[in-house]
Amino acid sequence: MEQFKKRSYRKKKFTPKRKPKPKHPLKVHVWAGKSRRGKTHVCIFNGIMNADLYVDILAKTLIPFIKEKFPNAHRFMQDNDPKHTSRTAKMFMEENNINWWKTPAESPDLNPIENLWHEMKEYIRKYIKPTKEEAILKFWETVTVEKCNRYIDHLKTVIPEVIKVNGQATGY
């Protein structure tokens, strides 16, 4: 098999630009939740999530979790992805009495699960062996109530900083 060569045009004394690595080389989608009382089941799926799939995932993971861990009262926090705020998702949350706590658009600092996703990505980079799905499930076993609370408590530090910068990202 013949290899293809690429030409690179540049000024003398300049090294060629490296081709960037893909942001998500092996695409696997994950939905999961965490709370002060622990974690939901993790849902790993392929393909593109739409509002119907999102609602199906909530029905299979979030609703049983709320019934078990928060039978009297809860608050559900998510980002403002269009499928999360779609008419279908809003109707589902209303019909199932999900107390959705709305956050400003583009506010990852206010979503404590973002820090957990970061930890999971680092775990996968370090320990991935057979498949990404197995690594995700193995990582999810490490998520304890204490870990969930640590990330939730981080909001005490972040919220004053978000207020100072009028809702912009703080880098926390």
C-alpha cells in the first residue's frame, strides 16, 4: 500500500504546522447525573441525541433515581442545550413533576457535573484499555456520594466569581 505525501508550503526557517488532533477522536455519548445522595445510572449511547432520545434517557435514569433518592422534593439542573430545553423535554419534565432549575446560557461554571466529566475524561485518557465504554463504566463506579458532594460544594466558590464577571465563564 502506497502512503500519500502531503506538501507543506512555508517560509524558510519555519517548521511546518502540525495537524491538530481531533477534539473527540472516538465519539461516545454519555448521560448521567449526580446529587448529594449519590449518582444515577450512566447511559452510554451512540449516534446523535435528539429531544425524544433525551426524554427516553430521563425516563429510564432520572425518574427512577428521583423516586428512590428524592421522593419528597428535588431540584434538577442541566445545561441549556436545545434538546434539554425543547418543547418535548419541557412537557416531559412538567408531566413528571421534575423541578428543573434553570441556569443562564453558556454557564458551565454553575453546572457541577462539568467538573466530574473533566475528571472522567482524565481517567479515560490514563486508564483506557479495551473500550471507551468499559472505561466510562469503570470510572462511574468510582463516583461516591462524597465525590458528588465535593463537586456540588465547589459552587460556593464559583457563584460569587460568576456574579463578579456578570455571568461570564470564570475559569474555575
